[in-house]
Amino acid sequence: MRKIVFAGFLALSLICSIAFASPVVDLQQGETAAGFDVSTFTPRLSDNSGSAVSFSGSGAADFYVQHGLTDRFTLGLEFSNFNAAFSVKATDITLQYKLDNHFKLLLGDRNYDTNIGVNDSQLLWGVSASTPLGSQWNGYAAFKATSDETEWQLGVNKEIAQNLTLDLAFKNHNYDLGGGANLVLNGPSLGLTYKF
């Protein structure tokens, strides 16, 4: 139990390695999308022995801008902010390649900045898929990873006004803390995206 408590404090100090993903947006050349979402996560710390500790929920905010460089390439910039007993900011710079109307590949850099002195930059890669779910709804799934973290999200979005889209998703972040300890954050998110 002492190991779990110690790992819990370690997890709270290393939570800076958790980033928060923007929804899957389809852009054509010259189009830009800007948006935000808020998430509520339930942190859970576990180890190889099967011991686990859950913490009370915490929130995150995510702001992003994406621009269609061509019909196939999209440049993205994303800022995430997690506030608990400390502040964590994550910045992603990404380039997405559209394979076809449903699948995209992603490559980029994820940089973490905290007020507890932990700063790190890691290669980020991922894949996403989307499909229409009727005339007004789209569904999507996305997976991203760094050397220490994996994240996935499942979501739906709907255009609620001209160029304004509502996004509902479930997100999961799994961070390898080393020594057999894992920190998992998962929960719902709600966001809006404006395309221009």
C-alpha cells in the first residue's frame, strides 16, 4: 500500500505527461478550424500487483487551430491545460495526412510545461478514422502515442449552425510511469469547433 501511495504522489507530479486531444476535423485546402473542449477525467493509478487507487475527478481545457495546407495535408496547433494542485500545459504541433475520406495519419511534437519544474518534448504519432452517421452526424475514432503515453477517443459531432460543430467524445489517456505503474485518465468531453 505504501508503494501505491508513493506512486500516487508521483503520478500527480507526472500528470504533466497527459495531453488532451482535439476532435477529428475534415478540412480542405485553405480552410481553418478553431475550437475548444472541456473534459472531466477520473484518474486511476495501478501497478503490476493488481493494486489500484482512484482519485477524485479533475478537469482539462483544450484549445486548437487547424489549417488545410492542401486537400491532403493539415497543420495543427493545440494547447491543453490541466489544473489540479498544480498547473500542466501541453502544446502539440502536428501535421496530418489524409489517406482518403475516412483515414488520416498524424506526426508531430508534444511539449509539456508545468509549474512543478517538469518539462519534456516527445515525438507524437497517430491515426484517426471518421464516417458519416446520417445527414448531420459524424462519428470518429482517434489514437495518438508518444514513447510514454497512449491516448484514444471515440466521438460524434454535429453541425449545429453554419460552420459551427458540437463535439461529444469519450477520451482515455494511459501513461506508463515506469516500474510497472500506470496512470489512466478517462472521461467525457464536450466542445465546439468553428470552421472558416
